[in-house]
Amino acid sequence: MSDDKNRKGPEDPNRINLNQPYEVSYWTEELSINEASLRIGVKEVGVMVVEVRAWLKRPENSWRIVN
């Protein structure tokens, strides 16, 4: 599938694709974190949204929340 520059949400709502700027934008807003925290979370636990959400809820990661 070619890149759709008008997309606003993720292609797969269960996975975070850091290679698509619109997905990075979507997930940083959805998770209320900055891009650096998103990239660290994906590096730590993988691309599954449920795993990144769980990682963000860990007490040692609470400082990553932007809002």
C-alpha cells in the first residue's frame, strides 16, 4: 500500500509504526507523550499499543507523561 499523506490515524490500531510521521503524530497525541518517549517505549516493549500503554503506566515511567 502506498503512503497516504492525508491519513490522520494509524493503519493498524494495534501497532505503532514509527516510520510514518502521521502515525507518530497520532500516537503522541493519543498517548499524551512526546516523540522521544514514544520511541523509547517502542524500543523497550515493542510496537504493540497495549504493551506501550502498560509500559507508560509503570511508576518509573510516569515522568514521561506530557499532559
